[in-house]
Amino acid sequence: MGGVNTRLAPYFLTAPGIVFFVALLGAPMLMTFLLSLHSYDFNTGIQSDWTFANYIEVLGDSYFQKIFGRTFGLALLVTVICVLIGVPEAYILSKMSSRWRSIFLLVVLGPLLISVVVRTLGWALLFGGKGLLTMISQALGFGDAPVSLMFTFTGMTIALVHVLVPFMVISVWASLQKIDPQSEDAGYCLGASKLTVLRRITLPQAMPGILSGSIIVFALTASAFATPAIIGGRRMKVVATAAYDEYLSTLNWPLGAAIAVLLLVANVVIIASYNKLIERRFAKVFE
Amino acid sequence: MHNLGLVARIFHALFVAFILAPLLMVIAVSFTDKGYLSLPTNGLSLRWFHAILDNPDFIDAFWMSVWLALIAASIAVLISIPAGLAIARHKFAGRDIIAAFLLSPLMIPHLVLGVAFLQFYSSIGLGGSFFGLVAAHVVLITPYALRLVLSAATGLSTDAENAALTLGASKFTVFRRVTFPLILPGVAGGWLLSFITSFDELTMSVFVASPSTQTLPVKMYHHITQTIDPLIASVSTVLIVLTFLVMLILDRFYGLDKIFIGKG
């Protein structure tokens, strides 16, 4: 085992991945960033100038502000709902006997493996004019008018919660697994009520899972495409569907590139600052 | 379930109903005997499953997705095995940066990857090619394969390998006969997770795939934005059943929770 050989070995071993990524991730990302700095003319196409005009347009135009605001609000709402229903579900799963638990983990986590298009189609069928909603409202005697949640904010929210809540459950479940059951027993022995144990012992220890679940759900909602495109359609545009339209309908690629860059920056900033916050606040829990 | 209160049980039942409702709806609609979207109220019919056979577009797209996922997952694993072993078992300058770089696609929205590849490929003349689609998928799924290889290789003892070396085995033999079998569960899990991720990917592929390289999710997406009919429900039902089978295999050998947490 020669010294130089051993020292260089890790570089040789990672080289295929690095070369591949530099060529096929680095280059495309750099080109998109550069493209966002060009202006676009509807008659002559992409110009060769250098300008921040696309960013100024996206950040300054009330049309895009509305889309970014809607996307951010949607991400926040979906995250809050996922916390409210995903955390109790993860807790319930952790308290089940192992036989039931393995069945229900499959039920809750399995949909993550099923294509988002299929899951969204299910909601489109439920929400559509002749869907289950209409049948329920007719059965309850609210009249024959079809009830539809297609192309609404509510519809998008429900479908996205469904698509993303498994991430919250799995994340909280993972941190609940690490809790020493004796810490809960100790609480009971010292006379704490069930609620107190839940609030003072279980929940604080599950907090890292809740926070990392939240960041996953928030980031994935903010950049979600399939569900908003199918349920929200043209009427309820979000950042991802707006960028899609700039690229494939309007053909204003530089403007689309600016939207994509802003989406990426927002994503990275949110994830990074959240991670920092978690590290600082929960340094002890992670030890 | 005996130690759960009534409120918890009701909550759990509602949660499970919420998770299953859209999937059951898709399955129910696919068995309709009518020519339009409806629940199969007067008996089950397989006519919309027969209809898939009359639409070679969906079958072609299915095989396109299968080949794409097979090739891309295999390349991702080939990249991840050496990289994962190096990162997990060696200390070297730049290790953290290299690891972060190879895992970075996890942080990038698929939409951003999609538009980046769209522009990149059209500028180098690879627009709409199968090769371009494969390369884009490799970038997207390598982090999934790498994470599982990393967790399999981290903390692996070198005793067995040293013993083999001492007994005169060549370095390659040691890798083939000792190291590789030890990390095989991680490699196989990583390959399967990569395969599924590639097979299901829509957002990036919408930008990269051309009509001749349309994957199944892209084909389904374009179909749904035009019209929602029982045909798309029956295609989806087939997918649900196939995914369920894969899920059972994954759960049997790894445990679904471990796969998703990435610490297999």
C-alpha cells in the first residue's frame, strides 16, 4: 500500500461522480443563472446583454408578487396542517402493537412510492364536478348543484397535505423511536398526568423530528409542480407552474430562469437557516 | 391497539381514510362499465383495462420509464459505490465538500433541474434525446443511492478485509468477495429507491422528455391536463398495484421506515 496511492485513493473513487456532476449539474445550473441575466425580446428572442431586469420584473411586478405570496402561503398552510395531523398520527403509530404498526406504517408511508400524478388524479376525481363531494352534498340535501374544489386554493391545500404528510409522519416517527420509554415512565411514577407527560416529556423529545419534517414539507410544497398544475390549473398559479408557463408557453426563457433561480435561492436559504436553528436549539437532543 | 384511547382510534381511522380515499377512488373509477367518469354502480367492468391495450402510447411510455429507470439507477449505483466507500471510510481534504456536492440535487427543486437541463441540452444539441433523459435522471437519483451506500459503509469494520489481504487476496478480490457483500443490502436498497424515484419522476422529465422519449408520468400528466377519463384511472390502477408489489418487497427486506429515513 503505497503512501501516495492511498492518499489519492478517495479522490479516484469519487472522481466519476464529481466529473459527472460538474458536467451535468454544474454546467446546466451555471447556464441557467447566466440566462437569467439576459433580456428577452418577443420578436428577436434572447438578447446578448447583461441585466438584472428579469429579477426586477419578478420581484417588482404585482402579478409575480401574488404568485410568490400564494406559493409561500400555501407552503406555510400545508406545513401547519401536516404538523397538526402528522404528529398525532406518528405518536399513535408509536404506541401501537408491533403487528398493527407494521401494517399501518405500510398504509401511511406506502403512498410515497406511488406516483404523485396518480395520487393527484385521485383528488381530481374526488373534487371534480361529478365527484364524491357533489354526491355527499346532494345526499345531505344541499341541493343538486355540483360542488367542486378543482382550481381552488382549498383543493390544492388538501391534495398537497395528502401528498406530503407521510414525510411528516416518518420524520416524527424516527425521533419518537429514539425516546427512551423509561423517561415517560419516570414521569408517570412521579405522578404526572398523561397530558403532562405528553407535553413535558414526549413532545420536547419529538421536536427535532417535527422541525425537520416541517422543513421537508415546506420546501417540497414551495416547489411542488404536479399537484398545483393538475388541481390548481391556470387559474391558481404557483411559482413552479408560472416558471413552466414562461418556459413552455410564453417562451420567455430568461424570465423563467430568473423565477427558477429565485425559487432555488429561497429553497436553499430556508433549508440552511432552519438547519442552523435546529442545531443551535437542539444541540443537546442530537448528542 | 388496546392501549389507545377512543379519540386516538377515531383520529387514526380518519387519518387512514384520508390517506386511502384518493387511491380507492382511482381504483373504483377504473372498474366502471360506462364510457365516462363514474363509479361502477351497475357492476364491475374490465373494459377500461382492455382499453389500455388499444392505446400503445401508454404501453410504450411504460417501457420507456422502465428502461430509463433501470439504466439510470444502475449508473447511479455504479457512481455511488466507490464514492460512498471513499466518503464513509477515508478521511481526506475536501471530503465534506465532495459529499455535499454529490448530495446537492436533494436541495434543488426538480423544476429548477428541469429548466436547467432543457436549456443545457438544447444548446449542446441533445434536446429530447434518450441519453439526455438518462443523464438528467442519474443526477437526480444519485443522492438516494449514495445515502444508502453511505449508511451501509459507515462504521464497517476493516478486520475482514485486512484478514483477506493478509491471506494474499488481491485488492479487487477483497472488494469482490468481502467489501461488496458487506455493503450489498445498502447497494440493493439504494438501487431500488433510485429506480422508483426515477420511474415516478415528473417535474424534471416534463422539461427534458420529447414526444419520442415520453415517460409514463409525463404521458399521464399530459393526458390529465387534456382530459380526465376512466382510461387514465385504469392506467393508474395498474401502477398502484405494481407499486404495491414493490412496496411489499421493500418492506419485507428493509422496512419502509428505514428506507425513507435513509439509515438502512
